[in-house]
Amino acid sequence: MEIKIQSIHFDATEKLQAFIEKKIAKLEKSYEDIKKVEVQLKVVKPATAQNKEVSITVTVPGSTLFVEKVSDTFEESLDLGVDSMRVQLQKFKEKLRNY
């Protein structure tokens, strides 16, 4: 599984990148055949609360799954995003099983 992290208009710290990789790696428990994961981190202007946006794009054979979350911190956005991506992956897996 290839993990690509993009931070738009700022530099992500190594600590944040390590956190992202650790969280994203857990998605493989839900679905083993993940080819590529792209994580985009963006600070939404103006600088208010709820301005950290995380987009997660997961490429699996035959489909691309996408989720986007906004909250106060990147860690919180990523947690929410990974949770909803896990749900999407499980639904996708169910669909494959039913065919």
C-alpha cells in the first residue's frame, strides 16, 4: 500500500506525518487490497475554528473511495475521516461478497 501525503500551503511536521501513516495503515485491517492512499491536508481560510480539512482518497481495484472532514485539528479530522473510510471500505467489501 502506497501512502501519499500532501500538505497544501503549509509544511506538515514529521510527527503529523507519522500519525497519518499510523492511522492509514489501520485501514488495511478493513480491506486488504488497498493499492494507494492519498491524504490531503489543507488549512481553510479565514483562520477560524473548524478550519483544518483532511481529504482521504483510497484506490482499490475497480473503485476509488473518497472522504473529506473538517475540524479544529488535523488529528481530529483524520480520526473522523479514517472512521468513515473504514465504513466505506466495509460496505465496498460487502458489495464484492454479494456478487
